[in-house]
Amino acid sequence: MFRATLRLRVAAGFAVLGVAVSLALGGWLHLASRDLEQRLIDEALGAELEDYLARLSRNPDSLPPDTATLRGYVQRPDGDDGAVPPALRDLPAGRYTLDLDGVSFRVAVHEGPNGTLVMLHNRSQVTHREERFALILLLGMALATLVSAAGGWWLAGRVIAPVRELAERVRAREPLGEDGAGGRSDPSATDGVRLPNDEVGELAQTIEGYMRQLRAFVERERAFVSNASHELRTPLAVIQGAVEVLQADSRLDERTLRRVDRIGRATRGMTDLTTALLMLAREGHASPPSGCAVDAVLAEVVELYRPLVLHKPVALECVVDAHPVLAVERPLLAIALGNLVRNACAYTEQGRVVATLDATGVRVDDTGPGIPAEELGCLFEQDPGCRRRVRGEGIGLPLVKRIADHQGWRVSVASLPGQGTSFRLDFLSGPTDVAPVRAF
């Protein structure tokens, strides 16, 4: 939707105001000029009537005036109408505007003892002057509108210049510097910046205060994530070391070894999750990630969550049709694929779960109960109010969406209730969409 800028809206307001004032003033001038012309004509007709009546009193046979603009007729009491046109006969005394043979006349009728005197004034020249005056008024209105718009544009530029300067100042700064520690774009650094003592200055101070609070919040969040990651890595490393020692102990039976292996896989998954969350909390990486083989990570993920279907009539399969290598940190890819496989295994009670890798992405299909159409829009949302509408309130699918957005990938879902659900993670940029469900 098009939305005009503040400067354009102010200029348009001035233009509308100019049109309104010009219309009011031009209309008033036009009406005033017509009334003045009519008054002048009526005065001229009155003067001619008085002059002719005076001549009639001295000479009853005196002829009425007959010029280019004035014409007179006399209807005498004896019935001699002096060739009065039919449209002028039997008119009562007064002033009229009539058209005779396509020409507009102003008519004055006077009744006296010597008969009825009709005096006409040709309005052709007056009408021509009125048309020229109306044209001049229209041109003046158009000029006034343009001047008003130009003046509004110039004045709006002067008025919103402080706002534009404030916007440029805010745009030039970022919530945090490039190194994540404030640096040159620290929004709290207002030394040497003189703010105007007006509404714009008050707005600038409000923005500065808000950005300081935002920076403090981001720094606290980063410190928490960094500290939590550091504190979690130590016990996880201890657990992983103990698992490796137990796996090397030949005195353990096969059942115990399976349990130790499960502990080891869960520990690696927790380590990957901690590392992935820390990476997502950072603004960037110190160096580009090295190549990561997707087939190896997918195979590891499938084996990690295979225990979820050991006691159910569900077959978990991994199909590799290609061997793409991505420039992504392995923990991020492992968490994204792991959450998709884990969800499919957790909600499928019978049938199959198939993770298929091709050259452009990974697809996870299951034969679970499916997802109602009204819940599909909330699967990837982190809003608690939205998440309560769907099964589970963890961070699994929202985390997949966050990782996909972070890497420029595309995650899509489609589901048919009672037939199954299909998730696909494409390693190509694009919006979240819906794909057809794979039939087993």
C-alpha cells in the first residue's frame, strides 16, 4: 500500500488549502463583478430613461435612442406601439434580463402618462468581459494552487528537517557495535551531540533512553547465554568422559552398554543444543564455518533417536540420494535435523518414519496422526499464546525455524489428519511454505 511521506502530505495540505481559498475568493469576485456590472447597466438605463422622458416632455415626437448598445421603444396610449418586439409587450414596470434573437439584453420598463417606455441595453460586451474575467480567475486559482503546493513543499522541508536529521542519526547507529560490545555505534555515546530543546529533542532523548535499555538487555542476555553455555559444557564434558570410560570397560554386559550408549548420545545432543543456542545468540562468527557433510550428520541423528521407536511398530529409515556439503556449523545442522526426526518418532505410533536426503534438502515423512490445518500456522511460532494451540510447548520446531532463518534456508510443512505429516528443510533461501505429503 502506498503511503505518502510527511513532506508530501504537508505540501498536499497546503495545495488543498490554496484551492479552497482560491475557489472561495474567485467565486466571490465573480459574483461581485456580475452584480457590479448589472448595477452599472441599470444606472445607465435609468439615466437614459430620464433623459428621454425629458426630451419627450419638450417634444412629444422625439424618437427613442437607437445605438449599438442602447435601443428604445415607446408604446403610446393611442395604441401606437412603435414596432415593439412581441417579447417586450405587456411587460410590467421594472428591470429584466431577456434574450432577443440570441442576444442578451438588460431591459428597463417605465410606465408614464405619455405611454410605456422600454429601454434595452446590449449585454454582449459585458458577457465577453465576464468570460475573460472568469478565465483570468481560473488561471489565478491554478497559479495560487501551484504556489501553495510549492510553498508547502519548501516549508515542510524546513519543518521536518530536524526529524530527518534525527532519523539519520538513529539509522547511523546500531543497537550494538560490530564486535557486539558497543564500539563506535554505542547508542549511549551522546557526548558532543547537541540536541534541540523542542519536541524533536524530547523524542531524540526518548529514543536514546530506549536504546540504552535495549543495549543493556542484549548485553545481559548475551552474558547469560555465554555463562550458561560455559557452565553447561563442563558437566557435559565430564559426563561424556565418564561415558567413554564405561564404554571401554569390558566387565559391562550388553544391556548396560546399550544404556551407556544412550547416555552418550543424549550427552552429545545436549552439547549440540548448547552450542547451537550460543551460536544463534551471537551476531556473527569470527571465521566462516568449514564444510559439513549432511549425510553423516543425518545418519548420526537417525541413530540418536532410534531408541524412541524401539518399542513401537515403527520403522525408522534413512535414505541418502545425494551427498551435499554445506558451509554450516555442525551443531546447528544437527539440532535442526534432530528436532524434525525426534518429532516424527515421538508422534508416530505405527508405520514408518523416513528421512530422505537429496541434493537440495532433507525431507522427514511419517505415518503419524497428522496435524489439523488450523494448527499448522503455529508450529514454528515462539509466541506462548500461539504455541498453546498445538501439541507440545518446547522449542523444537521454533528452533528449527530460527536456525533456518539464520542460515537462509527454507522450512515447510504439510499434513493430512490421519495420514501423516511431512517436513522439509531446503538449503535454499525462500519463505516458509507448504509442500505435498509423501505417500508411503
